[in-house]
Amino acid sequence: MNQKERQERSKKEIYQAALIEFGTYGYNKVTVDSICSTHHISKGMMYHYYVNKDDLFLLCVKNTFSDLKNYIEQQNFVLTKDVFENIKNYFMIREYYFQDHPLQKRVFESAVLRTPKHLSEQIQILRTPLKKMNRDFLSKITAQMKLRSNLDAEKVMRYLEGIEYHFWTVAEQYEPKIKEYDIHTMLKTAEELLDMILFGVLREKDS
């Protein structure tokens, strides 16, 4: 093994250790000491490749965003005429990925839902390609909709983006069993919530 290969192996080992720590405990509870001591990595080697804890966290965030985007693109998502079904399926694709990658799920939530304030700008930059993909999809979805007369496509897209941003946090409160991460429970919960979100909960006034 040459020097370049040894360096790449060392960087990969440090990254995997950081992913386990951030993916298990979130951002706030992780330190450089905990990463190094738990995974038997010397601080000298760690600091040779990475500046600090934030450097490692942003690497985990970057890879999580990138891997999630690639996963969604590989699904070859095809729109049907059923708008509700399209939105539900799109929301669920992310959860199918996280079902198989629970460490990345915690990293994603730490970055998006519990963003460290001093890293907010950098995280937004890293998230830009994923957000663009989401907007492109929502643009196609919105074009299928028969909107109320007082709404335009841009407003509806912003609304759907806001839903996607917090949807699974709401779902966990709505259905506690979802914390068990059973995909069938999640699918049922997604259907129920999206039905209320998109079509409302109040009965129309009697004519």
C-alpha cells in the first residue's frame, strides 16, 4: 500500500468514526475527544486531515445530502395523473433511504431541523443541489394541480417545501409508533397526514 492509499484509508476511517458518532448522538453531544477515544484514532492523525469537529460534521452532512440526492435520482421517479399519490411517493422515497441508512437520518435531522447556528450558511450551501432537485419535482407536481383561484404555483410550491421540511417531525408527534421506524406505519401515517394537509379537515358548509 502506497502513501496515497494509506492517507485515503485513514481519512475514510476517521469519516466513518465521525458518521457513527454524529449519526448516533447528534451534533451537540459529539466532541473530537469522543470520536478519537471511542474509535481508537490518534488526535494527531485526526488533526492532520481535519480541522475540528465542525469540519467533520460538515463532511458528514455533505455526504448525506449527496448520497440522498443520488438515491432519489436513481429511483427514476415517474409522475402519474394522481397528484396525491405523486406527493406521497416522493415524500416516502427519502424515508426508504433513511430506513437503510439510520446514521445518515440523524445527521440529516441535526443539519436541517436542529441546525447549529454558526454552521447555518455552510449547510445551506451544501443543501442547494438537493433543494433544487426538490423544487424541480414540486414544480412538475404543482403544474398538475387545479389550484384555488386565490393561489398561484409559486405560493403552492413554497407551501409544499415547508411541509417537506418539517413533515416527519410532525409525523412523529401524530403517530408515536413511527419512532419504531416501521415502514408500513410510516406509509399509513404519511397518507393520513398528507390527506389532511392537502385537502383540509373541515366539512364544507351545508348549501
